[in-house]
Amino acid sequence: MCASKTRAVALAARLTAVTGNEAWTEVLPERIRIKVSLPTRLTETGCRSLLAVLADADRYGHDVTVRGAVAWAEIDGGGATARKSSSNS
């Protein structure tokens, strides 16, 4: 497994652990994006833990949609073909 994929799998597992929601990935040509739905409420400790996980990414952010809030993280690297997978792949 390449280093970027290994980092992405580890980051997805950590995001799942911090939020209690399963993270998912999108493998793009130049990066891997990991997303996770955020719980309605995060404790201060939960927020700090989330930020600590996100800090290990090359880029990260937060989107708010009608379905709720999503945190995302990107790892440089990726594959030649875009595809979606769960954190268990």
C-alpha cells in the first residue's frame, strides 16, 4: 500500500473514532479526500481531538450543508482513477 493510502486509512480510522461516525474517502488523481459527518454537538475535548487529527492532513476544512456539518481532510497523492470507498477498504 502506498504511503498516501496508508495515511488516509489511518486518518479515516481516527476521524471515525473521534466523531463516532464512519469516515469515507474519495481517491482523486492528485489527492485522497477523507470526509466525516460531524455530530450535532462536540465537547471541548472532542473539538480538540478532531483538530489534532485534522492537523495530520496536508489540508483540511469544514463544510455545512442542509444535511449537517462535514469535516474533510486531504492527503497528497492518490490514484490515476477517481473512486469512492469506505474507510474499511
